[in-house]
Amino acid sequence: MNFLGHLYFSNNDLELMHANLLGDSIKGSNLSKFPEIIQRGVRLHRATDNYIDTHPAVKELLSKLHEPLPKVSGIAVDLYFDHLLAKNWSSFHGVHLSQFVEAFYTATPKHHSFESKQYKFMIAKMKDMNWLYNYRTHEGLTYACSGLSKRISFDNLLHKAPDVYLENEALITDTFHRFMAEAISYFEDYFLRN
């Protein structure tokens, strides 16, 4: 999942939400130099990525999208799932999406000194353009795919992902709902264990 999915699976903890997104830019296995909340965020980010990457229904979907979206089908699925999560938000969360994202945008993490300039720039742009809320529309999905396509270091077809979504909407939507039904239980257990 992309940004919104990572926030959703952060157990409604604003500090953990920021640490989770920050986790995408932290490499290596030795996290001891970071505060505990950032360590938890990195581990959660990696657990979320691993869960979606190894989920059987998602793997099946990826194989079907490989031909129209070679090398970027996984990125497209992350964006599709954020789009569907935003579009169906009220089915998954009791707080309105606009309130949820505003709480994230306005939170000031205690450990912001560990945030890189790139991370701070990304969060500022995310807030200014309201990426998280705009994921719910096809235009928001198109904007996300187009912007990310330009930032990928190799030639890619991610800019075509919105059209591929429309051509495969029923399959992608069904896979998303199958994934979420299992992921919600998985992460409820995850937080009991961690």
C-alpha cells in the first residue's frame, strides 16, 4: 500500500504514523540509533510492505497486471489500493477521511529531528496538494501515478496505470476487498504481539 494504507495500519497513533512513513527512507537492519517510536515505525512499515507483497491474492493480481505495467505493477497496485481505501474509507474507519488526514497533517512528531529534508519536503507537498484526501477520486489516482512515474529512475508505463485500473476495475476492487478482510485481522494481531 502507499501512504494512506501505511497510515491506516498505524493503529490510529499519530506519532507512529509519521514514524511509519519515515520508515520508507530508513535502510538497514540496525535501528538502535533511532528512538523507539521510529524503530516501531520502520518495523511496521516493513511488515506492511511484506504482507502486501506476499499476499496470495495480490500476487495473483500482480501477475495479471505485469503485461500492461511491466516493472511497475507493484507500484500501481499500491496506488490502486490507496485509491480504493480512500474511496471506501467509511467502510473501514469511523472518522471521516478529511478529519483523519487533517489530524496527520497537523501533528508535530516529537522526533522530527530524525526527518530528512526529502521527507519534510514530501510531507509539505502531500499537505499542500492534499494527496491523501484526493486519492479517493480517479483524478487523484491519475495525479499520483503521473507524478510518481516522473520520479522513477527508469522508463516506465506508470502514467498508464489509471487506464489499466479502469480496464480491470472489478478484478482490482475484488482483490482489494479480499486483501483488506485479511489484513485488518493480521494487523490487529500484529499490535497485540508488538
